[in-house]
Amino acid sequence: MWYKIQRKIAPYVFILPGVLFYLMVTFIPAIIGVGLSFTNWSIITPKFRWVGLRNYERLLTDELFKVSLINTFRYAIWLIPGVIIFSLLLALLLNSKVRGITFFRTIYYLPMVTPIAVASVIWMWIYDRRTGVLNYIIGLFGMAPRNWLNDINTALGSIVVMGIWLAVGGNMIIYLAALQGISRSYYEAAEIDGAGGWQKFRFITLPLLRPTTLFIVITTTMGALRAFAQMNIMTQGGPLNSTTTIVFYIFQTAFTDLRMGYAAAMSVILFLITLVLTFIDWKFLGKGVNYDAE
């Protein structure tokens, strides 16, 4: 009898530390944040007053909040296709059997393990108007140097390029693992039927990679919506707020303007946006996705 009870409660005992940790660092702070969004709390004083929906009403007329939302969506729209395309292309190249393939896999994965602060400094040097590598390269083709990070037309795009560089390595590994999990029998059957390389890629590889693509789209979308560090280090939200994303604006509101209640309201809106976009991704890209073993 006691043995049966032990077997029933043992799994819950093992997961209890993880559940408690999740509650302490994620769930409970999230609930507190939602509560703070209905107050006018400032971080420098313990006193606060309940203001109801006033913070959310203010968001409707906050022009900088609208700009930050637009910049965040622009960043995500440019970043996600780039990450998907380059990750898949590199995975296809590295899935071939050539000499030194392990070396190239390591090189392409290095950006993933590079701290974002270090990567930001490296790319600031690449984009530097006077000593940057990028301006040197375009100068070889007779083009005038540009101030990439201080130009309203190129600042956000420059950060997108860096974001793609950072994210491609990890997603390439995920695609590579998925490619190696596809049985060769599918390709052999297609070759017997006379299928060419493009037909095999279109009708075999891409459909079987749909679960992987769905996962990468969802995780990349979440990462794009939370973009902050590179904007904070490389442009500080400028020029003229052209790289001010919603997380950067939340940070400024909370820790520079000391308006915690208002920042909490923006955080709630960001959570809802992330939830809706994840649902949309799952609804449209998840059709026909099957995780059953082949």
C-alpha cells in the first residue's frame, strides 16, 4: 500500500522544485505586474494609488508608444523571414558531406554563444562611419560612406541585420537536426519516380520541416518582440526614436521616468500582443503539422 502511494506522489515531489521556482520568478511577478498596471506607483516611493484603467487609456493617446509598437513590428517583420531563410539555407549546405563540415558548423554557430553586449560593440565598429568595415567595402565600389546607426532610414535595418546574424546559428542547428531526421527512403522513392532536386525540396523537405519552421517562427517572433539590448547599446532608441521598440520604451518609462504603473500597463499590452501573434502563427502555420513518429 505504502509503495503504491510512493509511486503516485514521487513524480510530483520531483517536479515540485521546478514548479516553485517558476511560481517565484515568473507567475507571481506577472500577477504583481498586472496589479501594478492599475496603479500610479513610482519606484522611489512605496506609496501608490489605484487609478483603474487610466494607464491603459493614456496608452491610446501616447504617440511614442504607437511609434514603439510600429518599430517593434517592423523589426519583427524584417527579422523573421531573414532568420528562416538564412537558417534553412545554411542547414541545407551543412547537411552535405564535405570535408571540414564540422569546422563550418562551429563557425556558423559562434554568434549564438556571443554575448549580445559584445556583439553590439562589434557591429557598432562594423557600422562606424570613419573606421567601419562596411563603409570600407562599399567604398571599394565608389559609394560614399554612410552613418548607418545615426541615419533614420538605415538605423533599424542595420540592427535587423545584426539580429539575423545573432539568431541564424541556433536556428540553423535546429533545422540541421530536423533535416538529418528525414528518412532517406522518401528521397529514394522520389528519385525512382524521376523527381529532381527542386521537386524533392518542395514536396518532401519543406513539408517535413513544417513543425520545425513553426517552432522557429514562434520563438523568433517572441524574441523580436522582446528586442532591447542592441537598441539600448547601439542607438539608445535613436535617431529620432526610429529604433525605440516597446521593450526599450518600457525600460525608459520604468527606470528613467520612474513610472512603474504605466510601464506595467505597457508590459501587459506586450504580453497580449505576443499571445495573439503566437496564436496566429499556430493557427495558420500549424495546419497539417503532425508530431507523430514516422
